[in-house]
Amino acid sequence: MPIAMRPAQRYAVQSVLIHGPQRTRGLSYQHGIHPPVVQSNTYRLESSARGHQAFCEFGSVEVEQGDNAPKLIYERLTSPNKVLLQDQLVTMENGFSARVFATGMGAINAGLFTVLDARRGHTMIADTMLYGCTFSLCQRGLPKRGITVNPVNTSDLNSLIEVITRKDDKTRVIYFESPANPALRLTDMLALRNIVDDVNKNRDPQDQIILILDSTFATPYSQNPLNLGIDILIHSLTKNLNGFGTRMGGAVIINDQERFLTELDMELKDGGAVMLDQVAWDFLTYSIPTFIPRMRQKTETAMRLARFLEEHPQVGKGNVVFPGLESFPQYELAQKQMSNGLARKFAPGDMIYFQLKRKQDESREAYLTRTAFFLDSIADDSYAVTLGVSLGLWKTMIESPALMTHSSYTEDQLIQSGFLPGGMRLAPGGEDPKDIESDLDDGLEKAA
Ligand SMILES: Cc1ncc(COP(=O)(O)O)c(C=O)c1O
């Protein structure tokens, strides 16, 4: 079957994620029901001329768009299992090209430097609420490489307009997460696209503003941001796209190959944060085929747990943040924006952010001690809920962002960025929801 005849045109995405294209440029596997893992990091070249041509062709849009196999040279540049995985991610996100990386942070770095160029004086706007290591990259790694990062709440479009319409503004990238980790704030992507299009009309193409979104929390089940005007889309594959807490990975997905592909490939090749073929094979064999049913179940469980917490006397309304709740401050935007993914209906995600109900006159210190006590009792006594920092596993995870994943924020920064003082992040897994509720209830009663 030629690659141009993708079965996606005839079969539902859920089926395509199980069977894949069954053949990809550079690897045909008609005899197995799974592709082989390619165990060679180096490929035989039939002549020095062909080897030379392969290097010259690397990163070329013509090769990406053509029917011929990209020449395999060396695993860091490209390899068959990764090409298969990239094809699946393109299908899931409705993009044109994807590149996979060793980790989400590897993908973020590559995505950013696909367009940022300190020699052109580029600066970047980063949302004030970001995953802790991305925040730390904005605080130290990017400035060290000559990129000034301006923190702006990207959900507040007026503040953004104020910065990017300044006469001397050099913003090259607006970087954000939606929903943002951990407090699930959304940014209206279609509105932002319109604003940026207007500003870009007056800018040199090399300096136009590029929208980069980390869509890890939403996953392609809830939203396909390339359809909402995002230029460069990033995922940590370590989370729901892996689904089991077994492998790490990251992805950058684009639909404008002419503008981004070559530089993205250079960042992959020269940055070196590449995914191993064995890892790509695990994603292809276990993670991607089970993605839709996993997310279907988790979205339902999250909805149920959010309501359970809202009704719990130790938590209650006003202390639970979940885009599927009517009490979510951006509920209307959530319904609009998180309905265009693979679920084909409103899918508010699987992440919940909540805090304990604060007692009358309870000091901040006592309140935070009680929150830590709740988490410790989960660590000690819970079977179905695990204290740990990741999310997107098939086991339910809970953590305190302020104490753990977001400890790169100072206390002032946490408050200014809209974190809840005792906020906890709950990432449901595949357990029976009654068991998750019962373990949470035990911990909450102990911490009452
Ligand atoms: C929203 C978000 N983006 C990026 C990352 C980084 O991904 P990785 O751990 O795969 O490098 C994380 C990790 O928790 C995350 O939550």
C-alpha cells in the first residue's frame, strides 16, 4: 500500500491508531502484526555519492512531501520506528509533520529554537503559569542563550496586545499551555490567532510572532490546536500519550512545513535529544493503540471525581478547578475550545486541581500543614491513589505543585500567577472510580 493511500481516509482514527499505516517510507513489515524494532543506529550506504546526497537532503521539505523514503543514515537523524510514530502523531493532531524527542523538555527546547534567534534580537512572551521546568527554562536557560523572556498572563488578551503592539517590540514567540499546569487556566487560541495575525501584517516574515502551545494537559483527545491557529504544537509524550508511566518522550507537530521543518530538523539533529527506536516501538505498540479508550474512561472518571470533591465537606464548591464543571471560570471557552479533538465532543481533560476547604480563622501555616498531612496520609494508607509527580498514567497520581513540580516558582510568583495556596493536582488513572473516591475520602477525613 503506497504511503499516499493512508487508511485514515477510510477508517476511523481509533482504528488507524491501532493498525498504523502498516508501511512507512523506509520500513515495510507486512509479515508481522507489529513492526520490528530496528536495532541498528547506523545504516549501510550503497555509495559515497548516495551518502552525500542523504546528508544534503536532510531537513528538506521536498523529501518530507515526496513519496520516496527518506534516506536512513544514522539514528539521531531519523529512523523507521520514529517515522511510524511521527505518522501516528500527525494523524492524531491533524498536522503535516511531527518530530519526536527523548523527553517533553527536549521537544520544548527544539520547538522554541526552531524560530527563536538571539542574533535578530528576538524576545519571547511566556505565560505566567507553566510547568515548573519550562518556567525554570524561561528564568535561566533562555536568558543565558540571549533570549529575554517577558512573563504575561496569556489568558488576558489585553495585556498581550499591550506588549506586542509596542513600537519596538521584538516578540518572536508567544508560549503557553492551555489548560495550564497546574491550575488549568485556558487561553483563547482563536482570539489570540486573530490578534497576532493583525500584528504580523506589519512585520518582516523572519520576525513575525509565532504561537507555540504545550498541549500536554489537553491531549489530542480534547483539542487539536493546529486547527485553532497554533503554529508549533508541543506534547510531553511521557504523560497520557505514553499512558503507563513507563517511557519518556516529547513531540513537536507542525502544519506549515515550508516555514518550520528545516530548522526543526536541525534542532533535532544538532540538539541531540532524540528518542530511541525501542522507545518509539513501545509507544507504537502499547500507547497509541490504547489512547482513545484510555482517555474516554479517564475523562469520565475525572468528571465524576471533580463532582465528588465539590460535594465533599472537606473540599466543597469553590475549591475544585476542572474545565468540565459549570463552576469553572472559563467554562464557556472550555466547551468551545476543548471540543475539536479526537473525542469529537466536549472533552474537558483528565486533570483536576483542588484544595482543602480552609477552616474559619485557620492560619496559612496551619492550612498548609494540614494539606501536607492529607498528602502524607495518602502516601501512607492509600491503595488506589499514589503520591508522585507525574500524570497521565493508568494509576491515579496526586501531588502538590507548589512543593514539588513547581518548586522553581518563588512564593510571590506562585501567588501572582494564580496558584491556589494549598493546591493539589489529581490525575486519575484507570481504577474503579469508587476506589479512588474511597481512598480520597479516607485521607480527607483524617485531615479534617
Ligand atoms: C505540561 C508539561 N509540559 C512538559 C513537561 C515536560 O515533559 P517531560 O517530563 O517529558 O520532559 C511536563 C512534565 O510534567 C508537563 O507537565
